[in-house]
Amino acid sequence: MLEIQSARKVFYKGQADEKTALNDLNLRLETGEFGVVIGSNGAGKSSMLNAISGALVLDSGKIVINGDDVTAMPVHKRAMRLARVFQDPMKGTAASMTVAENMLLAELRANKRTLRRGLNPARLAAYKERLSLLGLGLENRLDTRVELLSGGQRQSLSLIMAVGGSPELLLLDEHTAALDPRTADIVMQATIRAVEALKLTTLMVTHNMQHAVDFGHRVIMLDAGRVRLEIAGAEKTSITVPDLIGHFSVKTDRMFLAS
Amino acid sequence: MDFLQNTIASFISLVPVTLAQSLILAFVVLGIMIPFRMLSFPDLTSEGAFPLGGCVCGVLMAAGMSPLPAILIALVAGFVAGCCTAFIHLRFRIHTLLAGILMMTMLYSINLRIMGRSNLSVFGSATVFDWVPGLQPGFPASKIVMAGAFGLIVFALLLHFFRTEKGTAVRAVGANPDMAEAQGINVWLATIGGVGLAGAFSAAGGALMVQSQGFADVNMGLGILINGLAALMIGEAIVGKQSVLRQLAAPFVGAIVYYQLVSFCLAAGMPPPDLKLATGLFVLAMLALPSLKRSRGPAPARETVRE
């Protein structure tokens, strides 16, 4: 379960270009719930994800994950509880390290790292099996440096890395936006399979309205740093793309293109 | 013909001495490689940590301490120096190179303070090189054996460490610090520890050097960084850097080959003052090679260096 309690963040405070990124934002995501966050550029989606992951320190307010207040925890401590897939495939993986080493780093996210050998045969076999689920042939490229993979392969690897070990919270930050439509579809299908199989509590930011309609239990629309609209239950199942776009106060070209 | 014969003869007679020297300086090359390659933290601390290790070791030996504890204390001093550089970078967001320059400048005064004068003779004190059985102390062979043994131990330990779970995490910090942090790795701890370790190796090199040459000098670090960098480039050109094993072997191979090259140049009659220019041009050429290879287009915007 994720709770954001009156989160507030102001950039450039007291200056001419002061900007309120999060304006007393409140959000609650139940355990096992899949929330889809939409909103125009500058609505506070990225700030919210950064606040949850710890990359952004709040001016005031609280972040609670499964009942524990994590507001004061640095990024690497929160990593024990949450995993994140970034929009940029470069960001979520270590380019100069091999596929297997990246998998190892992800496996150890929630564990204590020891002075025992990292990549042992048992682990390599397990990684092979998990990667084969993607059907991209990554299981045969465990010793390949990640920088030699395509963007789609890297993003798929990031996803496998993130969902491994069943994090208490999965954050997806427009994770298919930088991919071509076909690859985006593969990554999205893999995401849904993993989230459903592992019943992960998930928060996905997207500009793709079709994804917002098709996936998730609840659509959360942000505007000017707060939740403007929530659609869940029967209403969520019957909503269409034009309905969603109609709710945007600022309609950007990007959203029309994405729909 | 005569010239060639003379050159080769004097080169060959210098091989053992040069080899002993290069095995000691391999520690400094290691101290340059670890931050540069494993942590993407281009670091200049070694230029100050090397004489720091020498000065600490020299003072302790002059005070009658036995050689091994003197080296260990020098090692700790170098570790602290490296930690300081990393901390300056992380805490105050000062560029790594500038943090290193600050540190090595301050270390110069500290080294002078430690010794109380600019050089100190420890000739005649017991050294670790006396401990090699069956060899007469003071000859290159004992230095080669001792420094080589230390080098092998350090190499084996590092090779094991960088393949462990913790070691992989440290390498991840160099590969992608944001990703490392998101995977639960404490970037501060890994960076401070890693750069500290590098400082410790540079200082150990300085301590061994002092025991080898019989005196400590505050200026003994002058230009050591560029020598080390040249050695590293040569080593990487020979053994590569695609795996942990190769990356760790590069400093040792590079140090051995580089100092033999230098010795050959000197034997061939190159004036010693020109050596730094030649080394600098060589490092420049090695660093420029990839961008020259990449066709005649404009130079790449910039290399990804952590700021």
C-alpha cells in the first residue's frame, strides 16, 4: 500500500520563476492495485514519482509505504521496498556491465550484499530462465554488455530487473514512451503479465491514453500538482480515449498523437 | 651499429633495476586505475598520496619502526587522503579533478609537516626487501621478488573482491550512479571507499619506493600521475579492459612495459628532461586515438565524466 499525504514541493522558492510542483497532493494506492497516472506536461507526475522514490525531497508531507513512513529515507534505502523503470532505457541499466551483472544488481536490491562470489552457476541459470520469458533471446546473451542491446531489449531487461524479487511498489515512469510501437507493445504486454502474476502494487505514468483505458484498476489524473480526477470501478471499465482527453484542461499535441 | 649495440647493452643491464621499480610503481597505476575505470572518478590524489605514503613510511622507519607496520600505517594515511578527495567531491559537488588538485596541493604541505624537512634519508634501516630468503639484500632480485609477491597478493584479492556481490555493486556506481542508487547501493559509501582504497595503493607504492631507494622526498610524486596514466594506457592497449580480470591486469602489465620503454629511451640517449614531454604526448595520443578513429567528423560533445 502506498500513501502520499499532503505532499508539497515548490521549486525556486521566492524567485520570479517559482513553481509549485506538488500542491498538497494526496494519493492512496491499495496493496495489489494498479494505478495509471495521466496529466499534461508539468502537472507534477514526474515530481510525484521522484518524491516516492526519494530522488526529490519534499518541503512538507509524508510518503508511507505499507504503513512505514519513508519520507526521511534516502533513495538507496527506499530501493529495498520499491523498484522503478525509467522512460530512458539508458537510465535503468548499467551500460558497461553485462546482462547477468545487471540482473545480479537488481536481485540484490532488497538484500544485503556479501563478500561471496556474485555470479554463481545457480544464479546464472535462474537469470536465463527469467529472461527467456521475454522471448527476446536475452537468455543467450548473459555475457553481453548492456550497451550493445537495443533500446527495447534494454527496457525489457529493466522491467525484468524491476519486477524480480516482487517489490512492495513498482513505479513505471512512461517506460514505453521511448520505444517504437511494436517494441512498446511487447514491453507493455510483459509488464501486464508480470504485474498480474505477482499482484504488484503498481503506479504507472503514461501519456498513452489507450494504455490508460486498457490497463489498471484506476486512472489518476494530475493537474497543477494535485489529483484532479480519479476514475475507478465500473466507470473505469467503460471509459474511452475521447472521454479521457476531454478531461484535460490543457490539451497538448502529444496527447492527441499518443491517442 | 655501434650506437645500437651500446643502447641495447645498457638497456639490458638496466632491465632488473627497471623491473623492480616498475613492480613498485604498479601500485600507483592501480591507484589511478580504480577510481578512473571502476568508479568513473578521474582522480589526481595519487600525485599527493604517493609522497604521503613515502613520507609517513620514511619518518616511521627513521624512528625505528619495523618496515611492514610502517607500510601499513602509510597505507592508512593514503586511504584517509583518498576518502577526503571523494568526500570533497560528493559533499560540495566539486568536480572530481578539482577535488583531486585541492587534495594533492594540501598534501604537499602536510607531507612537509610530517617529515619536518624536504627529504629524509633512511638508508641502512631494515626494509621488507631484506626478508627475501637466499638473496643478498639491496639487490634488484630481492626487490623484484618482494614487490612482485605483494603485487600478486593484491591482484588476487582485488580480482576476488570485484567479482563478489559488494564488488559488483561498487562497479555499478562507476557504470551508472543513478541506477546504482535505485538498486539500493549506497553511492557515497562505495565512492568514498573505492577512492580511499586507491589512495591506499598509491601510498603503499610510495612507502615501498622509499624502502627501495633509501630516502623519502616531498617531491617524489612530481609527475607520477602522468607516468601512471601512460602505464595504464599501455596496459589497457595490451591486455584490454573488457573484463574485471583484464582491467585489473592492465596496471601491472602496463607498469612493467612502460618503465622498460622509458629505460630504453634513456639508454638510447634521450635527455631525461624531455621525458615528461614525451610521456605527455604519448598519453595525449592514446586518449585522442578513439576520436581520431571515429572518422573526421567533429569531436564528440564530451566524454561522460561524472561531475
